[in-house]
Amino acid sequence: MSEYIEIHPETPQPRLVHRAAEVVRGGGVVVYPTDTCYALGCAIGEKDALERIRRIRGIPADHRFTLICRDLSESATYAIFDTATYRLLKANTPGAYAFVLRATREVPRRLMDPRRKTIGLRVPDHPIALALLTELDAPMMTSSLILRDESEPLNDPETIRDRLETQVDAIIDGGMGGTDPTTVVDLTGEAPRVLRVGKGDPSPFE
């Protein structure tokens, strides 16, 4: 059975955030809220936890996860971007976007696109997600909580508990979540390319 942790969505309680971080540090899989929808997350180096997320979602081995970071300074450890790209990122983070960027050598091979050597990167605009990342002092690998044969993410914490309490290690209840995923933007070419339109406004990249 998973732990069920109710955290205030605007003023996260440090004690509860610390407990959720302990689960992640211990190799666990957590459900947590973001500014787009609920997501599944685990520590970047936890291969077994990553495989558990794949099984929960029913996604193939070549599915690429997003690296969620607390700020751009942390992002620079894992992604390569020039001055122009940095300015674009700074103007649109934190926010409801995931950016495809060139990966640095700090990113494990199993987490990057093997052909393009890229990584999806995101800085969320949600108090709980940011508090958890700050407490961890490290990024998490993450994937939207869209289950097999579902078209939208689960957004009700009670429903999430009913469906997943035996499959994850902790569920963070931060209230009702959204159902729109991130807007995905590829920043590896000469010009930005919107790969998916979600909650984030795509106009700055078009």
C-alpha cells in the first residue's frame, strides 16, 4: 500500500514535503501534482523505479521521459543550450512546457534519445512540485499520469488512490489536477519547433 500524503497546494508543509522526498530518495515511485496534470516521478538514477513507471503506464521501453528540474541553473547540468536558447527558456520557465534539448554527459544513456542524444526538460510552475525538487536538491524523471488505454491524465487524487495505491510508493494529494499535458517544444534546430500543443501557449515558439 502506498503512503497518501495530503499537501497544501499553495503553501506546502515542509514536514510532508520532506517525507515525500524520502520516498523518492529511497528509490520509490511517487504521484505528484504539477502545473499541467498529475505525474509519476522517481529519482534520476533509479532504473527499477523507471521500469515500474513504464509498467504502470503501459508504455514501451523506448518511451522518453522528461527530466523535471527546479530551475534553469540545475537544468544546465543536464542540457546544452546557447545564449539565445537560454533567453528563450528564461522567458518561458517555470511554466507548462517541456523542451527537447541536447543532453550533457550527466544524463544516463537510457534516459536520452539514443540517436539524437537529446533529453526532454521541464521546470514546473507548481508550489508542491518545486518544493519537492528543492527538498531533493536533485531533478526527477517524470511522466504524465496517463494510464494504458486512457486519453487524459487522472486528475482526482481519490481516483488515483483507488487505481494506483498498490503500484506506487506515495501519492501526494494536492487537490484536483488538470487534464492538459505540457506543450512540447524542440529547441535543437535552427528554429523552435512545437511538437505538441498542450497547456502552454505555443505562440512564443511559432
